[in-house]
Amino acid sequence: MKLLYFAWVKTKTGLSEEEVTPPEDVATVAELLTWLEGRGPEFADALSDREAIRVAVNQSFARPGDPVGPNDEVALFPPVTGG
Amino acid sequence: MIRVQEADFDVGAELAKLTDGNTAVGGLAVFVGLVRDMAGGSGISAMTLEHYPAMTEKMLAEIEAEAQARWPLEASLIIHRYGRLEPGDQIVLVAAASAHREAAFEACQFLMDWLKTKAPFWKLEETDQGAQWVDARSSDDAAAARWVKRDPDAAE
């Protein structure tokens, strides 16, 4: 699974992208976020306010219960501020 | 048409191209967003717009297609810049052309409102207090929500 981080999620995790292999029981967006939080203090900090995290799966906005799989591109970022 | 680019754009030239040869157009509504020099009481010397290229293109195309589906548009255009910009610089151009003004005005506002909440751009402002990521505004969510169609069968 390819993970991408943007804006302050990138700043806090210190990563812009990485390849990960979550355990097989990580099947949804919410489960992925919970697994990521457990990877270290920088992830726990970046993801501590779930309301402030938006997730896109394969370049489309996703909800907590939406499925994620090994071949997906998953992006984590704050609410958008363009325009 | 949508374009995401680092370079500046020439509003006059873009609008001329958009309606060139199409005499069915009776009204063209345009919005140009510029970099302000103030935010929340802090002076801004510059800002950097970051984006998620693959998703930006996809979302802008979806937003434009939705406007085309809702209003009888002859032409539409979204240009959004990324990279480092300074106060007074142009950030975004949105234009909607139709036979009559009402569709053009409404579609132009819709495009901006939806872009503000759906296109994956983030602003990093350089202020006197250091660099700060801009927070999303609830007023932008409210502006976008005006355009959400109510499904009469949907449960509240």
C-alpha cells in the first residue's frame, strides 16, 4: 500500500510518502489510521485529532468505513485550503 | 477546461480564448483569487501552495463536470496555481460562460465554492510569526453546502 502525506500531516510525520504493509486485519480507513497511530509518537501526534484528518483512497475522498487494500494509494491530509 | 500550473496566467487572454468563435455565449462570469497581505492580524510576506497532483486534476475535472451538468454552460475554465506566491499574485481563475447571465453567475460561484472544499490544495503562509499552515474555514463548508442537492428520499 502506498501512503502519501500532505501539509501539516507531512510536517508532523516527517514523511511525504512511503510503502507499507499493514496486518491483514487492517481493512478499512479507520483501521488503517488506528494502526498508523501505533507506529510511533510522530504518527500518534499527527493523527490525534481524527476530525482534522481527511483521507483519500485512489485520489477520491474516503470515509472511515471505506475499504483499503494492498494495491491502494492512500493519502492523509488536513482539510483543504485552496482557492 | 482545467489547468493546474506554477506559472502565472493572463486573464484577458484566457477569457478571449475561452469564448473565441462561440457567439452563443451571452454572459461570461469570472472570479480571480489573489494573495492577500494579511491573515488573522498577521502580515504575510508569501505563501506556498502545495497540492496532490493526481487528485487535484481528478477533483477539478469532477467539479467542472458537475457545473456542466447543472447549468447550460457554453464553456468553463478553472486555472489553479501552485508553488510560492506573493501578495498581489493571482492564485486561481474560474470562468463560466452561458447564453444568459444567471447560469454564468451561479456556475462561477458554484465552481469556486466546491473547489474551496474539495480540491486538494494547502496554503503555507510565511508570516512575521513564522510559517503556518492555513486552517480550513467553516464558512467555506457552509458556502459549499448551499449547493448540495437534497435527495427527497434520503433520511435526515
